[in-house]
Amino acid sequence: MSVTKAVIPAAGLGTRFLPATKATPKEMLPVVDKPSIQYVVEEAVGAGLDDILVITGRSKRPLEDHFDRNVELEAALEAKGDHARLELVAASNDLASIHYVRQGNPLGLGHAVLTAEPHVGREPFAVLLGDDLIDPRDPVLARMIAVREQYGGSVLCLMEVPRDQISLYGCAAAQTTDHADVVLVTDLVEKPDSADAPSTLAVIGRYVLDPAVFGVLARTQPGRGGEIQLTDALRELARMPASEGGGVRGVLFTGRRYDTGDRLSYLKANILLALERDDLGPDLRAWLPTVLDPEGS
């Protein structure tokens, strides 16, 4: 079956960004001048996914409002003749068919994905995490979908990281295939100690999953951190036969990725993306040296 649905987990509390996220969802924090979740939705739409389910929780209503029309604001901009900003405001209204469901108890990423089962049904689907922003010039999701359509099973996005950073990620043991950018995943470990990691291939926040993952998640016991880990379910899928929806492959990603999962990385993402903008980049590039080296030495 073709992949047409995407799931975006957005129920987290965003505690690393307090106090900014006390009343504002972390997904609504701007990256330059656009909420981070809009980048993720646009990425899904760019890969041909037009049915998007956002997993939310309490205090996440601004997410729904952002992708809905703001009639009063649009009318005010229209009256002012500010068509440029009107176009920006309206851009998020009709990106896709967007649905929402509450996770309720925050029991981990695996549990968040499991709450999507009534909407997804027995179709393959994509999962996009908002902490990983993929540069639109380096799309990877369409390639992952193509690999799923060729081989079946589930497909992960993998990226080489320094060994001393692998403990921050899920880590994949993998075998090469006939395609240079595709590997067969044989095992997965959630945030291993660097000395024990089977590789330096990190799982980043893009997945294309077979619906068999729902049955596995339903029987997956809480793991690291007392949460239901998606990595644990994928590990079981990697060992299941293809006839039962098993098999896991990875697409090796070498493009530009911005980590917005912590404050410093979030600030770096803002600067890097702003530098690429025609309207902001030249002035920002000229200003940065005056801050970094005010004496001009």
C-alpha cells in the first residue's frame, strides 16, 4: 500500500525550555519566524503525505489554532493591503488534512505512536519527530517511502554521529545492501553507552512503519526511563519475518539536519537557518563577527 499518512507526536511537556513552555507548546516555539511544527508538516506534505495526525496533550490547543484560519487577522491584513503577510498567515491553513488526538498519559514515544492506531488502521505510515528539522534542500522522507514500497517492512532514518554522542540516540546494528544508502537493520539499542554501542549509526526522528508495529507496541513493556520505547518495538520487528510485517531497513542520511531538542541546539538551528535566508543572511553574516570579535583582531 502507498504511504499517505503521517503521525507527528507533540504531547511532550517541553521541560527543557521552561519557562518559555509553561503556557506555550514547545512545538510552537519559532525557528526564525515559523513554528517548528510547521517545518515538520511541510516536510510531510513535500513527501506526498496529505493526511496528518498530530498526537497532542493538555495545553496544546495553539497547535490546532495555528493550522486553522484566523479570519479576523486575515481580514485586518487584507484591509491594510499587506498581501505578503497575508500569504504567510494563510500558508498553514490548507497544507494537508490535519487531525488531532490526545495521548492522555505521557508514557513514551512508543505509546504515542500506539494512540495513532485507530486513525492509521492497517496502512503503512510515517512518523516525524519535531526535534529533528530536516533541511528542505536535503529531503529524505520520499527516499524512505520508496525503500518501504520496494521491500516492505519498516524503514528508519540513520545518521553517522561521533561515538561519544551515540548515547544520546537509538543505535542500529546494520548490514550493507546492494544500495549504498540502504542498510539492513539487525538490532537496535536505545541510548547505549558509547563503549557498548554496536555502531555509530544513530536513529534520527523519521520513520516509515509497517502497521504490524501496533501489535508489537501493544505488548511492549516499559523500558528505559519507565516508558514504552519505540526502539524496543522496532527491535522486535527486525527479527520478525516479512510475511508478518517484519524486517527493518535504514536509509543513510548525510544531509543537513537541525537539532531543536535542547536550548543550545535550538539557538544554533535558528542561526544556521537564518544565515541561509536571502532576507536575513547577509546582514546576520556581517553582524556576527562584530559580536564574536568586537575588537576586530
